Amino acid sequence: MAYRRIASLKTTEQFREYLQSLDLSIEIDDEALSAVEDSPLAQPITVGDFQVGNRWAVHPMEGWDATRDGKASEETLRRWQHFGESGCKLIWGGEAVAVCPEGRANPNQLYYHPDNEQSLSDLLQTLNKAHTDTFGNDALDDFLVGLQLTHSGRFSRPNEKVRLESRVAYHHPLLDERVKLSDQQGMTYLTDEDIQKLIQQYVDAAKAAEKIGYRFVDIKHCHGYLGHEFLSAFSREGKYGGSFENRARFLKEICQAVKAACPNLMLGVRLSLFDFLPFQPESFDEKTGRPGIGQPTPYQNGSYPGFGCDRSDPLTMDLTEPIQLLEMMRDELGVVMVNLTAGSPYYNPHIQRPAYFPPSDGYQPPEDPLVGCVRQIEAVARLKKAVPNLPMVGSAYSYFQEYLPHIAQAVVRRGDVDFVGIGRLVLSQWQMPAQILNGEDYRATKKICRTFSDCTTGPRNGLISGCYPLDDYYKSRPEFQELKAIKAGKKSE
């Protein structure tokens, strides 16, 4: 690949020049600003009736490390402690919590059950204690924490890490083959009756979240999971498919039911605002086993079932329906903020989380990862302009690495986004937002995420997630040696 690594760009001017060489027109500040220097990232903002203390947000970050009965482990609690120490004043969901055991993306995912309420409370208390221990007794006054609720749909693996037990909203012309749907045993298609039961499970989980003390729940609609899949269910018959109104009905009925049961609980939605065709490696290197450059899967079967893309040209964005959906959320569904992302980690990860190094089940990036970052920033800016008065969290910032604050400050200052969300970065250097706001040298620890993707390669091979290269806690674990052996084996195959 001819792409430059961010770490090789030693000055802001070099970074700016490299962006220009890629024909990326994005403003970048000369310096990272502290709170006392009036950083835009230090400014408060009101969400619903709550004032959030700054513009930093932590995205939901799963660890594949809960117990088999859906409770938090020591590793889960440690991760949430770090969220509290980060300095971010918006904790978006913590991590995905399945509303039923069969909706888990892996057997070690948190899930809601009445017996697990104490564990969900322990997570919140751990988070809050870490935040007050780090930032003072009044730090919770502007600290907004929610819980992400999900069903993994066609990517459900509730019993074995390597065995899919998909539940689908419709039959997809490309993704059915990706998950080998025809080889799976049991009922995979969700009926309208199944959906009604599932909506009640969302309500039950939301009621528990409110009782425990979470201020909002996120009704997850991104990354190819079930909520997101309904938005592209053009071919589904009945009231949950076909027209835009029908495809949005699943979200609408969940929001209405949760608001009726929990009138004081705020609602958020994490949304993949656009999607493209699935990608796959063009080839594999016979000597190293490395996957080749990603190429879109050929599709010549009429209009493509994608949300937020041109159905006749599914590598082109079309934000008509995403804008319509955000307007519905704001005006009809009582949603007070959205967290915007794109694509899916399962079938087009370079769209969803731009990275220099692909995970083991990925491919070499077909474009400089900076192109993917700017694509998301520009798309969110368009939505922000089209749908005002709806606070928005942006994604795809981790790849900017040491230049993240330089970009983020400019984007927030322009009003193109309200919150800057970080995910992978918070696994390696969780204190970075606080360090930036305090005017500290955030580069000195040399823990900035370089997108090695081990936090994904590990779970893809049955291990827990974590930053194995940069977090000494994971580097000292036996899983680190297993991961090294797995990666070495793939190179030698």
C-alpha cells in the first residue's frame, strides 16, 4: 500500500499537506487546545433537559468478556472504569446489551434478564465511582450515561463463538450467503409475532435501565444488526417491510412502547447513516496469508437493498431516507440525540472503522483510511444541516490518532457535529480526552491507537477483546500469546 502511516507525519503541517494530497478538503487546527484555551471540545451542550459537560463521547465498546449468563466480568468492569476515567462527559451506551439471550452476537455478551440487573447496576456504579474519583464529587452533575440495547439479528452467535444462529428480517441477496443461512438449523426468519415479543423485550430492558439509574437507552440501528436490517427490508411483505414507513416501524414501535413505559427515560439511536455493498479480499498472498485489497462483491440483481445508498449504484451515498428518518426521530419518536456511524464491521469494515491494518477476517483497505474518516464527517455535516435541533455524535475519529483533537475541534467549532465519539482509542489510551482538555502532553505515553485491529482479530478467533499491543493488562495475559500464534499461523499458511 502507498498510504502514509499517521505516525510518519511528524507535524501538523505535514498532516495537512497529506490530506491535501488526497484531495480531502477538511479544516484542521494548528494545535490541540485545552479547556482553559476555550477548546470547542470543552463546551457544555444541552441534550433533552440535561446539560452535558463537554463534547467528548465514548462509543459502545464490547469486550466479548461477559460471563455465559450475561453478567459483567472483571474485564468488563475494568473497561467501564476506564470509560469513567476518560474525561468524556457522554458515555453512549457503554456496550451493547442484548435484550434476550438469543440476540447475542457472541456467547460472552451482556444480555438483559431480571437476574442480571445487579450486574448492570455494578457497571454503572463502577463507571460513576471512577468518574468522581478522577474528577471530583460533583462530576456526575454533567455526566450523561446510557445503555445500548440490541438484537444481533443475522449476526447472532448466542451459544458458540463460531456458529451463527441468525434471525433475519428478510432474505438478503448477498448477506444470506455470507452467513450461510441455508446451512443453519432451526427458524431463522422473524415473523410479525416474533417482532411483537421482541419489542416487549426492549421495553423490559429499558425499564430495568431506568430503575438502575441510566439516563437514556440507545435503540441500536447500525452495523448490520437487526434494527439496521429492518431499514433495508424492501422485499419483506407485511407491515415491517416495503415502504419507508413500514421499514421504520420496528424502531417506531420500540420508541413508542419505551416512552409509554418509561416517560422520564431519554431515547437515543445509534444509526448507520449509509451502507454500501459487502467487500471481500481480491486474493490472498500465498506466502504470507495476508488478504488482498478489498473489492466490492459483484451485484447485478436489480435494486440493491441498502439503507442510505443509491440502490442502483450501491457504492454511492444517498441520504434522502436517513434525513427522513432523523426527522421522524426528532419530531415523532421523542429521540433526543443520535450517534451516527456507517456500514458494518462484518462486510465492509473499511467503511465503518477506517484502519491501516485489517483484522484477520478483513482485507487491505481499498482507499486511504483518511478518505473513510472524512466521508463520515462530511455525511454527518450534511445531516446536521438538514436536521437541526437534534444533537449528533460523530464517528470514525480514532484513525486521526495524534491529530484527532486538531480535526475534532474544527468540526465542532463549525457546528458540523455536536459530540466527537471515540471507540478503539479508548481501549489503548482512555485518558486522552482528559489529557487534551487539561493541556497535557497526550503523546508522551505512546499509547495512541494505531488501528492494529487486534481488538477485533482476537474476538474473531475466540479470544476476549482488548488492546493487546498497547495495554499492559492484555499484553501480560495468555491470550496475547495465543493471538500471536494465530497471526503467525495465518501468515505461514
